[in-house]
Amino acid sequence: MKLQDKVAWITGGGSGIGLAGAIELAQAGCGVVISGRDAAKLDAAVRQAESAGAPTGAITTVPLDVADNATVARVAQDIQARLGRVDILVNSAGINFPKRYWNQTDSATFNEVVAVNLNGAMACTLAVLPGMRARREGTVINVASFAGWHYGYLTGPAYTASKAALMALSHAFNIEEGVNGLRATSLCPGEVATPILQKRPVVPSQEEMARMLQEQDLGRTIRFIAEMPAHVCINELVISPVWNRIYLGGDDLKRQS
């Protein structure tokens, strides 16, 4: 699919996987809107993207907390009024906390993770769905996680449950909306060297992060999914580093008592 003049909306676009996807889609010809909670961070992300090769003016910003459903609906309406439509939605906003395990967490923390990682993706998808249906074309890319595909200790119950549920949300979308020409992909990356690693109980070393997937790897993957012909649906795409510490282990992955 040619992406020239398509419109992409990327949540969690101020850094990491979301920003990498924004750069790739802008280079492919999309008009891209990135959202995140920090307006100053979004402005810095645009400058970073343009220095990395994104066309000047191709990426614009709209601050947004995806956990606020009413604001999601308003922002989506504004984007579609300004740019005409949303052809590609990348739900990349995600959070986790250092105190994440059953013996540390609480219901408020659990609810906050689910509100962003799962419910935020749901709200954004609902907000662009009518327009996609009307055009009978649209791509939703849900940035899930290896943790939602291969259960393990590292990520804790809230993150693991939210990402597994996000995968189910993607499948439910395809079951219902495929007949309308729409498609969703669960993108399930293993460890990626992004800022969210700073939220881990033990932050991996620079040497370990150099062996992980890099942001640009996921940016290219997002573009690959978006450029698939309109009759093709990639239901799940699991991608991991060759040196996969989820299988191999590491000092920072050890269980805490």
C-alpha cells in the first residue's frame, strides 16, 4: 500500500517505539500526528524526528492522556476535522511501574496501567472507527508486547494482563471489522532499548541494551505492517532480539523475594 498522503495518529509518540514509527511513516509520505501527555516532550520529539530525516512539517503534535476517554474523543474529532481522516492508528502509549509484583502493587496501580495500556487503545480505536468504516479502509497497530504472548515474571501482573488483553482486543477487531475492509495487528516486541526500561526495578546495563531490539527496528516494523496491501492482515507480529534474555535470563531479570 502506498502511504503517500495517508494520515497516521500515534499515541505514545513522544519517544521510543511511537516516535520511531512516526519517523518511518512520515518518511513514507504520511501526515503524522503524535500524542502524549507532555507537550514539551512532543515538541522535542518533532525536532528529533526532523533531524532524523522526517520531512519538515510532516509530524504535528496533540497533547493527550489516553486514559481520559472524553479527551480522547475530542482530540480524535479535532484531528479528523483538521486532516480529513485517520487511516492508520498506532496505539503505542504504555506504562509500567518499578513496584509491579503481587507483593508490591495495589489496585490503584493496576488500574492505572490498564487504563493506559488497554483502555486507552480501546478509546482511540473507537474514536477513529466510524471514519474507517465509512471509507472501508483502515489499519490499527496495537503495540502489545512479548510479555502478552509469552508469559513471564519480569513485567508483573498488570502489564502482562494489559498486553495479553490488548492482543485479544486486536483479534476481536479483526473478527468483526474485517468484513468492513479494516485490519488490526498485535505487534509483540521482545526487549526494546527504550525509555520505559528506566521504570524497571533493576535497569539493564548499557551492554545488555545494545543487544536488544532498537527503536528504529520497531519503526521499520510499523511501516512494514502499514505498507501491506489492503487485502492483507497481519494478525500478530512477534519480534525479538536474537540474544533473547527472556529465554536466557540476566542478572536484572532475577526474581525478587
